[in-house]
Amino acid sequence: MPVADEINRKLTQVFAPERLDVVNDSHRHVGHAGDDGTGETHFNVTIRADSFGPMSRLQRHRAIHAALGPELISRIHALALDIG
């Protein structure tokens, strides 16, 4: 399963977001640090979910990382988050 699909599936299961956009931006980083040649290392995620309401920015980032899990996070070099 492509990494973008895994990200989408896991975040949808945990947060039931009103909006979730997962963009694979790896093509823009070919040859840069963190490019492992898979084409699945750099992602931009926009997510909107009611459950983020009471959380601080740091808590939201930690919640996203926890939802994705260490196995998936270890395969991603860069994860840009737009959380609301």
C-alpha cells in the first residue's frame, strides 16, 4: 500500500476528520537528503478534526505522530502538517 494511503487510512480511523488531504511531495526532493529512491519520503498533510479543538499545537503534532505509529513514521523523511 502506498505510504500516502497508509497515512490517509490511519488518520481517518483515529480522528474522523472533516477534511484530510495527503499530498506526496517526494518528487520535489529527488536527490536531496532523505530521498531513498522510493518516491515516498516527503508528505504534506492538511487535516481538520473536531478532536484537535482542545489541543495545543504540540499536542496535535504528537497525536498525529502517535496515530501514524513508529513503523510508518520511520519510513517518512519529512512530514509537513497543517492541523486545524
